Amino acid sequence: MGGKGVFVHAVLPMAAATFLGVVIGAIGSWSASRKGRRGAPESQRIEEGRLHFIPHRDSPIVKALADAIWWFGPDFSPKPVPRFYDVASICENPAVFREVVNLFEQRYRAMPEHERPTAICGYDARGFILGAPIALALGVKFVLLRKDKKSPGVLVESSAFEKEYKEVHAEQMCLRVGSLAPADRVVLIDDLIATGGTAVAGIELVEAIGAAVVEFAAVTCLPGLGGSQFIHSAHRGRYARVPVYTLVEDEAIGDERCRDPRAWREVGRVVPVAQAERVRVLHGLSER
């Protein structure tokens, strides 16, 4: 997921609107069917010998999410990856966003009281979008995991890590001293897990200050990049017992979910503000 779509079409084709209605309807049906039940949907282990859990693939919520998430190709993404999953496909759709938050809230409320998280840590920056409302729903604190010394105060800094795409410099996560206490039980959350480097940096920080990691959680998983395997093998298996919980595997998100706008290729991915009016008129985008 990850990324910011630069262009938003103001008028959706009728077919797209109909499709969106079906997706929201499916989520609504699932939501109605679970009223009165406590606990997250039944999960299954998806890796032999590893603590990686996901709702059953035929679950209505998994299918609805897979049909709601969109992605962009390299020409319209900030990073050169084949599919750049866009968190905006969740947060710009209130029905989907609410059900994603509800799903995580259910999971953690269903835990015994002595195991429930006392803090949610969100990764810079898309983990902020997901983690904050989950923390509010649970009534626990939300803690920022920032990149490269961006937080004020005294910081604990992780080991350097690399992601599925190369940065100019390897990144590091930081945690402000005092934001977590040794007695805290922490869920770390991001929008996506790919190679697992970012996830491990957060786990390392939380454990370094003496808090306990409940699990690492994400909406989308790219199993082919081995993220959960990396978590469980990192630092000589130090985090082998850290559970990983994800909702949707990328193979369930179809090619038709690509949002690359063909009409924009002649002007490129970024339109200077001085050209915005001309481009809007040229492409027939209606005023809101």
C-alpha cells in the first residue's frame, strides 16, 4: 500500500461507482453479521512453523478489502516498485476505514485483560494513519515511531535497515525516551509488510526499552518478499516468537485495481500549481 496518489478524478465512471457500492455493501453485510459477537474473525496460521496469522481467505472482510485497495505502477509512484499500494484507498473510504479499525479493535479487545496492548506504536508515516484511531478505540496511548531523528527529546535509535526499494541512505527508526514504559504491552502497526526491515527496527526499539511486543500488524502483506520470515530470523532468531497479523495478501488484489491514469502521461506525475487550472480544463475534471 503506501504512497500518495497525486491525481484524484472528480467524476467516477458509472461502472466504478457501482463497483464501489458493491464493495461497501459487502463490508456492511459483514459488519452486520458480526454484531453481538466478541473477538476478531477466526484466524489461521499461514506459514508452517511461524507465527503469521491472517483472517480466512474466504472471509467477506478479506474479499471486500482486496476489492477496495488500489495500487499504482512505477510511473505514478514515489518509489520504483511494481505495485505501490496506496493507503488512501482505505482512509478516503470511510466505510472501509471504519471496518479496518473495527477489525483490529476486535482482535485486541478479545485478548485476556493481562495480555491486551497498553500502547499502539505506528510507523512513520502510514502507520500513523491506522494506529491512531485503533489506539483511540481501545482507549490506550498512541506512540510515534519516527524516521531518522525526527522526534524531539532524547531518542533511542534502531539499527539501520533497508526496504524493498533502495534509499540513498539506510534508514533508522527512533523512539522518544519516556513514550513507552517497561510495563507496556505494545502492538506495532504499519500499512504494509514487505521485506520486514521496518518492522524489525520497531520491534528492536520496543524491546530495547524493556516493553513487551504483543505483535506486529499490517493491512497488506507481500509474502513473496519474506517479511514475516525476516522478523522471525532477525538477530539470530531473537524475535522468533513475535506474532505477525495481516489482513490481505497482495495476490488477492487484482490487476484491475491499478489506478495509473493514462490521460496524464503527457504531463508527468507532478503538475505545478501554475498549470493546475489548464490541466483541469484539458482533462474535463468538474469543479467540486
